[in-house]
Amino acid sequence: MIKIALILLTALPLFAGFFPSTVHTSVSVAKGDTIALRSSFPANGMSGIIVHNYGSDLQAITAYIAQTSKGHAKVISKDIIHHDKLPTIKTPVRAGDKVIGGYLYNNVLLLAPDADTYAKVTSSYTKNWIHPDLFAIYLSKRGDAFPTRENLSSFAKDYQIGLICIVRKNSLVLLDPISGRIINKKAMGNLPAKAQFPFYMHFNEIRTGWFSKSSTGSYYQTMEAL
């Protein structure tokens, strides 16, 4: 019994560590769009936000960053909340600014080949799972027939999603939609040979405009391209 318990405890971190933890740290050095962090993010490619304190209890998110190497990051976007009638924040990143790495990483969209695989993954991890039906509706409104890194990034910003979990052929990967980088990967077997295209959802297809790209293709090929 003790031996079995030890085996289970040894195996547990392999699953628990698949999703990187959120990190709260600060900027130690800032030189333009290149910054040094007081504490590193768990994985390169992880995105985060810069929070600047303007005084008088006024704070604002001023930029998205992505870790490029341990303890070092780069500003990748300052378009935090785009609105034609609101001014763009132009505050430069400064030493002392707060940093949240893995911002909204608990909100995850899963792209899976079928309902059984979707249920298997979502039941294995405690996350705020964003149903793919919402993403399908989003794509339909855009006139897109299938996911791309561009529309995943746009969807993530609009719906406050931190990660895209993707079932590929023989693997499960985590895509950070803000940085556009794969930040983790693990082997996954017993996947269906026949998969719903473009991904598991409750709709038979994604309705698009007359001039959109064809909605025919392969699930696994589409996911490998992301």
C-alpha cells in the first residue's frame, strides 16, 4: 500500500505542472521594450501584463509582455483595451511596475476532436473552461471558417481568456494566445481517428460569409498549424 501511494505521489506533479502557475512580480530594469523581471515566469513564451501605479489609488494595465528567456521579457503589445473613442495608453514600462505573469491563465479554451476527448481533458483539470461553442459563434461573426493564431488572439483579448489548450495528434499542447507561443506539451494517446472539423462543438458547422475561406478540412491538420 505504501509503495502504491509513493508511485501516485511521484506521478502527481507531472499532471499538476502541465498548466503553469500565475506569477506576481515586478520590473527590476526597463530599457525601452526590453525588461528584466525580479522573478521569472515558469516557462518562456508565457505572457503577462504590466500594471502601473499613477498614485492616488489609480492603477492601470499598460502593456502585454512575453518572457523571452529566464527573468527577461519584452513588451509585445500596448493595445490592452482598444476603443476608437478612448485614448491609447502611452505610459512606458518603468522599474517598479507590477507584473502578473500568466494573467487569466485559469480561463482556458479547449479545442478537441470529439465530445469524449473534451470531457476527458476538462475532467482532469480544475479550470474555468470556456466552451468551444462560444468560439464557434465568434468565428462565425468574423466570417472565419476555422481557428488561426490571429483569431484566437483576438478572441482571447475580447473574452479574457488566458490559454488555449489544443488536442493535437498524439499530444496535448498549451498555446498562449497573446504571445503566440506553445508553452507546454505532453503526450496523449487513445485519440479518435475521425475528428469533428474544425473542432468539437455543438454546431454541425461554422456559418461564414460568401467570400470566406472553405470550411472543409482536417481537424488534426488544422490543429498542427496552430
